[in-house]
Amino acid sequence: MNAQTQTGREALSAIERLTRKVADFPAPGIQFKDLSPVLADATGLRAVIAGLAGFAAGDVDLVAGIDARGFLLGSGVALHLGTGVLAVRKAGKLPPPVFTEAYTLEYGTACLEIPADGLDLTGVRVLVVDDVLATGGTVVAAVKLLRQAGAVPVAVAVVMELDGLGGRAAIETACGDIEVSALAPG
């Protein structure tokens, strides 16, 4: 985030003020950061949407929101930028044919999907949006999935980047020089 921008300061302020912190969830020693109060607050949501839109690297043609909060955020960002939005879905939610990308979770594997029919993503410049960047696996899968469909992911924008989990490094290693930006540290 460019801390010098008014939009960035407003978003960071809303995130810091409204994020609910839950100790020992989902496991002992972990502090869960719940963004629900931020998104439920009209002023907070507006600031976050504007802040995420500010991370669009030059002109983007489409915003891709990652299942599920990325759908909410991606829609708002797309409206702000005047683009369309694409829902990057969990496996099994779309009819075939689909593009699919598997990724590893701490407890197994999962897949993300987008339609392989009805959309021509060839050369489309995409901003990828999600709520939280942790280990980076979901974002890496989304970027690979979009590339598989012919799109050109140009930037990743998240509300919060969790400290010490290596998400940014994982994206850089797997995806190359895609810009990764976060409104707030976690």
C-alpha cells in the first residue's frame, strides 16, 4: 500500500478499527482476524474497495475474485474500475467444461475453477482480488488458472497479508513478477 494516499490511509484505518481479533482460533496460539465487521460497515467497505482498486496495475480489463470473500470484494472493485468481474470458484460449483487448477492446503489439496466456455480470456489483463494472503497457495492457483485460460494476471490485491507465512514469496516463486499488494499487515 502506498501509505501516502488518502484512500490507503482510510482503508488501513477502517481495517485496524473494525477487524475482530479472536484468540486461539482455529487452533491454540493463533489469532484469527475476522474482516466481517469491516465489510459490514458501509464506510469501511467503501474504503477497502477504493484501496484495492488503487492497486490495479495500469489498465485492467477484468477483476477476478477468489471464492468466497473475493467475490464480494472483486465485484466492488470491478464497479469502481468500470470492468467486469470473474468468480474464481471452488471445484464442483460450475458446469463443464472448466479450467481447473489444483493446489495444496495444510491438510490436503483443493481445486479452483473458471468456465472454459463462454468467455474468451485471451490477452485479458486481470487484477486478482482476495481478502487475506496467508501461504499464497490459493492466489498462486488462481494466477495459474487464469494463465491457463489465456488471461494475463497483472496484479494481486488483498485486504490483509498475514505476517510470517510466506505468501508473497510463494507467489513470486511460482508466478514471477506479478505485483502483490496488501492494504494492511496481519
